[in-house]
Amino acid sequence: MQIHQIGGLGFDSNIYLIIDEVIALIDAGTGMNFETVTRNMGKFNLKPNDIELLINTHCHYDHAGGDHDFVKAAGCEMAIHELEAELLRKGDQIIMLVGSLFGRKILEPIEVSRELREGDLIKLGELTLQVLHTPGHTAGSISLFEPNQQLLFSGDTIFSEGIGRVDLPTGNAEAIHNSIMRLAKLKVQKMYPGHGPITEENAHEHILKMAKIAFDLR
Ligand SMILES: [Zn+2]
Ligand SMILES: [Zn+2]
């Protein structure tokens, strides 16, 4: 099993390529750098049409804008939390922040084939990801936790340096507080956030530290 960060260019979210029995992507970036992302996949002898499953941590354009290209190339399964599936299907401009933050107004509807719920298990082979519903940054934000390897994909809920914004549509300060306190109880070694650097070890301590700073805990 391998995990590689192949995105993060410009406005793009981080894009995690998981090479396991199932080839999966976590988030797809804006789609504006699809050629670079494709080249990055090529380093591991993979092409966009090798992707079997694409998971969005939430509906924002910097994570979901690239979905269409991958689904078109690969016909892959596309998964997002049930609260945000409909937004992708109809290409909701406001919630996905297309015009306002990313300066691109056209969004093609994305066919969501799998709606995720709290507690769902996503079996990839060596890895089995647990779906944790962690609202706050958006109402349907999820984190993906792998308890055996102690890995956490945290989307825009918590980063290596800070926590997610709550001032965007469906954002909620109390909800993100509860979500981060929940993540702080997990045994996590490595954290893969939606933006910025990966926390390589002792991510649990790191999440606690971020929570203390953000919520002024004693
Ligand atoms: Zn983001
Ligand atoms: Zn976001």
C-alpha cells in the first residue's frame, strides 16, 4: 500500500493517491491543473483512468472541481457525504464557492454513485477507511480514519497548521469544535489534511495542540 500527495498546485486542494488493491483518490483539486496531476500519477505508472474510487472530503470547488475529469476518464465510483451529494449532482454554485473564491463559473454536474454516512467502511485492501462525519467547515464534511495504520485524512476540518474556516456557507463554529474534539480522541500517527503539509508522526498530539490553540482550552 502506498499513499502519495499529487495535488496542491495553485488553488487545488491536496490530492491523495492511494495505491492499494483498490486505486483510490481522496479529493480531486479544482481540475485546473489536471495535466500536472496526470503527470504526477504517471510517476507511479498510473493514469486517470486507473482510478477506481474517488472520495471527496466535502463539496468545495478546490476539492471537487476536478471530479468531472476523473469520472469522465475512469468511469470511477464517486463518493461524498450524503448531505452534499445533491450539491454535486446539480452543480450548486453557491455552496461549492465556484464563482466567489475560484473565479471559474462553469461547473458540470458530477454523477455521485455512493453517498457516505457516519460509520461507513470503505475497503481498499490493506486499508479500510472509516467515514467520520465531521461537520463545521461545511455541513457534510467528512474525515477518513484508518485505525490499524493510525492514519487520518482530515479534509478542511484540521490542518497541520490550523483549523478549517467556518465563515463559508453551511459553516458552523460549534460543529467544528465538536468535530475536532472528536478527532482529538483518536489514535492518529499520520495526518493527511486537505491543504498544506502532512503531519508525519504523532498527529494525535498535534491535533490536541491545534485544538488548544483554536479553542483556548486549558
Ligand atoms: Zn479546501
Ligand atoms: Zn473547503
